[in-house]
Amino acid sequence: MDFAVPADLQAYLDELDAFIEAEIKPLELADDNIRFFDHRREHSRTDWDNQGLPRHEWEQLLRAATRKADAAGHWRFSAPKKYGGKDGSNLWMAVIREHFAAKARPAHDLQNEHSIVGNFPFVEMFEQFATSEEQKREFILGGFEGTRRTAFGLTEPDHGSDATHMETRAVRETRDGVEGWLINGRKMWITGMHVATHCAAFCRTSGADGNAKGITCLLVPTGTEGMTVDEYMWTFNMPTDHPRMTFKDVWVPDSARLGPEGGGLSIAQSFVHQNRIRQAASSLGAAVYCIEESVRYARTRKPFGEALAKNQAIQFPLVELATQAEMLRLLIRKTAWDMDNMPHKEIERNLSDKVSMCNYWANRLCCEAADRAMQVHGGIGYSRHKPFEHIYRHHRRYRITEGAEEIQMRKVAAYLFGYLGAARDTGKDLNGGLGAGSGQPAVRWMPPSV
């Protein structure tokens, strides 16, 4: 086994660093753009008088960074070559995202590293589940060209983690000789709707509440009669782009369907796996930044004439965090490597538990590291003149979104005890040892959650 970062990957990290210094940093320094990244960042990014949405100038700056990155061949790195990408692997993406977050450069901070090297779970989703080549080209190429932006409409006001009990319904209805679907229901936390051209609305089309089968994904164009954004929810970390929405007698043709009828939950799972492993790597990088900055500060800060670093009360918490970061890095990279070495549709059955382990632990570690960094730095750490409060507020969301940590732990337990995954049919764990059934057939149980 070789745990070294491959030479070609290290060379690419160096290339990215050089690109950022040459092309992105000047954007940060132009005019007063630094206001989006210094202590004024939350106010400068947020249009408080327009529902708390991102300010136009802020999003313009991100698009400018994206255009430069795309022109340099970096933005589409993770996309297939046939769409202008580089077939970037999950392993490389994990290393890149940790690298970016650990440096905490202002012009592509934790919230926006995607503007340099894009994360495109929608690409793989359409690649795997598009109902036609035309639909695939429309949404993948349109996504890169900016003519198509798809929001992910899974969560509901009364059904967050438990997607199988969603109340949004779609029934077949033919209009003017065209087969289609009539949608009624509500959605919530649909990120990016303020700029989306379509909402991928997940609806129950058959089956009983709680069943994994019977959920269908329908691509609803923005502006369709009956689809309304009711309110943008203000959050711990602003600006917001997460609305509460209503679907009232919304009709779309069957050509708007993504994937097979009743198979929408598999599409949702496809979306989250890539997001979870890459976001885990970003949380790890942010945690590493907090740890390293705390060590640096503790060595130079000298209250009562002695360096803070001499105090075990300072040392020991940072030792524990550093130890966890080292172990987590190995798990993230091993899991990303495993993802690269199996068919995409097999990840849910064979590797979803490891993805969940990486994600929930990385997000928790990041919050703990940011909290410790604030404590080590004292008053200045609590202020917005250091990035720790921003890191905490931004990453605290990930302990809830992308699957709350309790849901992810529940999934790990289901795989561990043989209720789901490869151990389900054998009664053995994934390492060949005895599982929940001690050699007996595993319990046939499906948790009612994503």
C-alpha cells in the first residue's frame, strides 16, 4: 500500500495554487472586494432588504471567479471529459477540497471553493438517470453554460430526514393529448431556487407512506403556474437561498420526469454520496486550519510572560483534535478511492455506511475545532476579525443538511447490524465476521429515511 499523495496530484495542487495567486487573488484585491471576505463578509454578502438573499455584487464576483477557472480548465475538473471536464476522481476531489479548506484563502473560502473546482453531483445524477439523451444534454451541458440550474426539491416542512413519508403527491393527468403529472404539496430548504431554472421535485406517485419505492422525480421549470416561493428562511449563516415552497395544481409533461417512475429515492441517494464525501473533505480541511492556527497562536501568545503552548490545558484538546484529523483523513481518502473503484449505482449498497461515517464525523470535528480555536484565541477568536466564527456557523449546518448526523449514524448502524447493505443477505459484517444474525439470516428491515 502507498499512502503518499501521487506526484501528478501534487503537481495539480501546485498548479491550482499558482492559478489562484495569478488569477483569483487580483479579484479579491480589486476595488473593495475584500469586504466579502473580511469582518464585513456577512453584511456585504447579504441583501437584508431583499429576503436575505445573496447580494448581486457578491454573486457577480463568484461568477467572475468561475469563468476564470473554467477558462483555465479547472472548474469542470470532476466532470466527464465529454462535457469538457477531466474525469476527476472522488479521491482527487477529496484531496483538493481538503487542500483548499486548510488554506482558508479569502477569495475561495469554505463556502465557495466550488467556484474554482466545481462539485457537480447533478452531472452524475443526469448521466445515470436521464430518461433521454436529449434530457441529458439539456441539463448537463446547459448547467455548464448557465442556461440550466436545477434545485434539489426533496425536503418538506413536516418531513426532513424521512423522505419516504413525503406528502407531496403527483398523479397522472393528460392535457391536450399529452401525458403528464399534476403535483400538489410543499417543499422546504430548496437551495438555490432564487437562480434555478428548474426544481427537481420529488413526489410520491404510488405506494404507501414509508415505502422506498413509489417516489418519482419531476423537473419543474421555474415560473410554472402554481409553483410559488413562499419565503426564504433566514439562517445561522447568511445570506440565505433556502426557500419554503408550495406546489398547487402544478402540471408538467411526462418528459419532465427524471429516471424511472417510482425510482426517485435512488436518484436522491445518487446525489448525496458525492456531496457527502467531498463535503467531509472540506470539513476536514477547515478543522485542520483551525487546529494549525491555534497551535501557531499558542506558540506566540505570552500571557503572564509564558507561551500559551506550555499549558497542557491548551495542548491536550488540540492533540485530540489533531489525532482525529489524521485518522479521518485516511478514512475519507480510502472511502473516496473505493467509490472510484465500483460502479456508481453500487455505492449505496456497498459503501454508503463508510460515506456516512466520513461525513458526520468530519462535520462534528470541524465544529469542535472551530470552537476550540475561538477559545484558544480568546476575544479576538470570538470576533469576526478571525474566520473561526464563520467556519463554525457555515459548517454547523452540515450536521443537519446532507442527512443529519443522527440519520447518518442510523444508516451506519443498519449496515453494521445487517439490516442494510452487503451484510443484509448473509448475516455477516462487511469484513467477513459475524453480523447481527450471528450467521442467521439478517432482519429484513428498511429504515424510513434517506
